[in-house]
Amino acid sequence: MTSLRVRTGAVGLALAAGLCAAPASATTSAPAPAPPPTVEEQRLDKPVPQEILRRSGFDTVPAGFRRALSGARSYAQARRVVVRQGAALWRRAVDRAQGRGPAGGDLGRDDDRPLYWARLGMTRQVRTWQPPFALGEGRRNALLDELERTSRGAADLGRPHPHRAPRLVLLTGFDPFTLDRDIRISNPSGAAALALDGTVIRTPRGPARVETVVFPVRWRDFARGTVERALRPYLPAAALFTTVSQGRAGRFDVERTNGGWRGGFPDNDGVSSTGTVPVAAPDTQPQWTTTTLPYRDIVAARTGRFPVFDHTEVTEIPAGGTAPVVRPDGPTPNSTARAGSGGDYLSNEIAYRATLLRDRLGLHDVLPGGHVHTPVLEFGPGNTDPATGTVTDPGFVRNRLDIIAQVRAILTVAVTAAAR
């Protein structure tokens, strides 16, 4: 009975209080729920990514970032955390690839995958974080943009350099992709970007400094202009640029022609996109752009164990036609692009965007630039089954190191030839 009276009194007090106060929903609003992790971020929980992070020492990155982010009490504080830690992740990956500091584990220093998976651990923290202050969709996306920019090297391009060379060479790489086919995949273009960032190439006209960026394999990022934002401030001062991606087995290709068409192959978020490459000022958008790299010099040079080709094939719809036609020697006049020499995926698109930007800046005749496809990075014999294979093996490491070395040699030939 005593307990009943206490409960009844409590209810009465609550009702009385309710008569004097407006409902909570009238004066406060619940924080917007955080979005779920992306398809790309969800792969992080699988055993292979966790092993790669653990064997490189990068497994502490997401947890450390989460602790730092949880201490932010305002958007400004959160942004400082994101910028600082994103840049630190990029520098850590570059230093590891170039032999500075501890290896952190037995995974090869040349491996690009720790950076990729650690970054996804950080973006997932930002995406799912529920801060103690209001964080709308726009500001959350701004934090994600800052994290992408700083952890990919884009914010690093203009930094003061202790051995600043007067001539600038820009090189871009890509994240691993086709991870649902084999989640162990590494991308040698990203590995080359880490190995070459901040290095110096000696040429007859003096030293040239290489600066690099690694881009995501996501259609939406490209549609939002991530390539142009990263490269536009630096192309006018560059001596040369080359976009690099993984291409065909057993060979390098210097891609002669880039097409303004998306072929629809799914990206790292499982999204497809088919149609004309979306760029600014589409009314002046060409169907094709061309390389201005010194491809004859590159093909003729002895740069490594893989053959290097001047690749000219494209797929077009001829003027007045309706069906796609493969042309081995490049596009015909007034044709419509369906695949550049480098295909119709994001490797073709980054080449198209970068060379279109070059041309729109009035640099076509003075700035050498274009796209290079590396060989497919293959695992060693007996390690080809994604279900039973290991995350690394001696053949895999040797193949990646040979590709990186040949990218460096190709870049040296190109810069030297352009300096003549």
C-alpha cells in the first residue's frame, strides 16, 4: 500500500508539471540520425582488411581517430581533428612506403592497402558519429570531404618542401577496386603514388619534384569535380602530369585518346553510371581528348621488365552511324565516344578530365600530360584463389615493386624528354 501511494504521488507530480510546461517536442528536436556505413566501408569488417591493418600497424588508426573525434565539442573542433588526422594518415603512409620510421608489421612497406583500409575506418567514424552538438548533413559531408582531401594527398600538393625543386610533376593513382571479386586486391598505381610523393627527378633542365594524389574509385566523387579541384591550382605551374591506373595483364600502356563516356561498370560502392562524362560547361565538352605525353620516347626507352605500348584503340559511333565500332587507330572525325584507349571506366575518366582541364586552361601545347596504365598486379603462383589465398606472397611483392620501379622510370623518361 505504501508503495502504491508513492507511485500515485509521483504520477500526480508529473501530471502537474506537465500542465505547466510545454511538451519537450515543442522546444527541442531530436538530433538527425547518422547515416549508415557505405557499401565500401562495410567491407572493413571482413577478415582480410583487418589482417592487412594489423600486419602494417595501421589497425590503431581508426580507434585513435575515434577517440580524438569524440573529444570534439563543436564543429570547428571536429574539423581540426579531421584535417590534422587525415594529413597525418597520408604522411604516415608515404613515410612507410619510402622507408622512414617503423614498418609496423611484416607487410611490405610498398603496400598501398593499409592506407585504403585505414581511411575507410576513419570515414566510417565520421559518417556514423553522433556528436554532442548539432551536425546536419551538409556539415557532416564537409567533414568527410576534408578527410578525403587530406588523407589522399590533395592538401599536400602545395605544402612547403625542404628540397623544393622549381619544376613540378604531378602523378595520380587510385584505390584498390573490384574488391567483391577479390578483397585482397592492391592497386599498383596507388602504391606508386606513395613511393614517389615528394621525390626528385634529375633532368637536363634541373630537378623536378614529384607530388602525388590517390583518387577514390567512385563515380559520384568524379561527378562532383574532385579531380578538377585537386589539379586545377597546380597544372599551370606543372612541368608534366600523368594519371596512372591498373590496366591490362603483363603490359604498360600509354593511352593515346580519352573518351567522354561512362560505361557503367560498378564502382567501389556498387554504383553504376552510364552516359556522357559529367563536366562543367557541357555545351563545349569534346567527345575526345588526347595525350600530350612524349609517348614515342616512353615506348622506345628500356624502363623495366614489362613491355610498354602506345595504345591507340578506341570505340566510337561514327558520324551518321548508330552502332559502336572499334577503331584500332583512334577516332574518326565527328564521331561519338563510347570508349577511349583506356576504356570506359574511371581510369579513362580521370585521363579525360585531367586533359580536358589542361586544354581549358590553354595548356595543350605547353603541358605534357596523359594517362599510363600499369600491368595488373598479380599474386604469385599457387595464391590465386581469393577464398583460400593469403594477403601477400613473395611474387606479389616482387610484381608490385617492379611495377613501381617501372612507373618511376617511365616518369623519368617523360620528364627528361619534355625538358628538351
